Amino acid sequence: MSFSRKARQKWAVLALGALLMGCGSAGYAVDSATSACRQNPQYCALVAGEETVVPTALRGGAEVASVAATLRVLTPETRSSIEQALVECVEWAHSEVNRQRFGGKSPSREQCGEELPGADPCGKKVTRAMQLGTEKHALARQCVEQKLNARIPGRFSLDQRYRYDPRTGQKQLVSPEEARALRQRGCGDELEGTIVPDVVIHSGDPLEVLAVYDFKFPCPISNTPSWNRYPEGHPYSDSNQGAIYKKILGVGPHLVAPIWRIIRWVESLK
């Protein structure tokens, strides 16, 4: 007896549904179609033109290992797409803040060095350059989140804080809640020794880092973007931001700046 294409598709969906119910009762792990399938198409089977859920236990060990290995590699095509998004967002944020603050013009060296009234919550003086940098970072972050969610959902972190133990050489994640709590006690003194890169590309686990990017908004724009040096008395006072990122995260970080675009790790050391 023959079946129409529509009937065969309907049967396939029903059969898969029954299979998944059985897998669930047998204790099989089932991936979410909106997460694992979207991020890793290799996990999914196509039935009636739609991505469906496939139980992990039904996949071959070699297939799972292959997918896991793929997620730990950043292909040239993916890297290029990511970096294009970062550059677009940084340049947009730079232009937008300058438009709002200076009518589209770039601030002069004198304007950048101007001290603003008052101080930050920890009593430190704030310059115009610092204010502009904070505002541009915030806009760039919003833009990057939207663009990377469309490109590599689940494989990037923004402003993820890492704590490093020099005795063991191990790093661990610091949650936003913990960071806020520590910041309220002594202006974050207990956060000294932690790092917060702007963008981390990873395998799906923020501890498995594939690439690191940090935004820089020189003021004035003619200044060369560079890594900040840690102040005297800081745990990393003998080094700069980029070198510590590399030591802790295991990859050479890159700078992203308006006009300058991507400055590679090696170039950023010059």
C-alpha cells in the first residue's frame, strides 16, 4: 500500500514523537530544539521540513565527539563574521555618542581631558574621555549582543568576569550577582585580580575560550588604542590588561576600535 508524501511526513512526525516519549521515560537526555538544534544543526534531524528534537543517547559516539570538536574551533568564516559585527557596532556607538554630545564632531584633546564635576561612587575623578568611553561601551555592547545572537547564539559572553588563582593556574566564573555584592563592599576591592573582557567567544562553555576582544574608544581619536597598564599596588601592577587576559584565558586578545577596526594581539604590543 502506498502513502502520499503528506501522509508519510505526518507518520514520521508521530513516530518520532512516540520515540521521544519512550526515550524520556527511559531516562534519555533530550536536547531543546530551540537551543541545541539552533546552535548545532548536526544534532537535528529534518522531518517535514522542520528541525526536531533528537535524543542524545541515539547519537553515535563519533558524531557527538565530532560536534564537540567543531565547537572548539573558530573557522575563518565565523571569525570574519564576528569581527565584522564587532567593528560595525564599535563604529556605530562611537558616531552615535559623538552625535549626541558634540553634534557629530569628535572631541578635541582639551575636551577629552576635561574633569567633570563630582566623582565616581568610589571618590575618583572622572574625565570627559572616561564618560564618553563608558557611554560608547554601553551602546556597543547592546549592538554586539543583538548581532552575535543572530550569528553564534550561546557561544559568546559579554562582560563576563573571571577570577584567577595563581597558585593552581585555574580560572573560574564570577556571576554578575556576586560581582555586584562585592562591589558594594569597599568599592570592589575584593574584585581586584579579576578580569572582565568585553567579548569572549567560546565553545558554549565560557571557560573554553576561543577568542577575546576588548573595545577601545581613544579620546581624542588620533590616540593609538592600547592596553591599559594596571596601577601601582594592583595584583597585576607589573603588567598590562592584554598580557593578563592572555595569561588567564589562554588566547591572545584583540582590540576593536573605531577607525582602527581590529588590532591583532601581536600588533597591539607594538
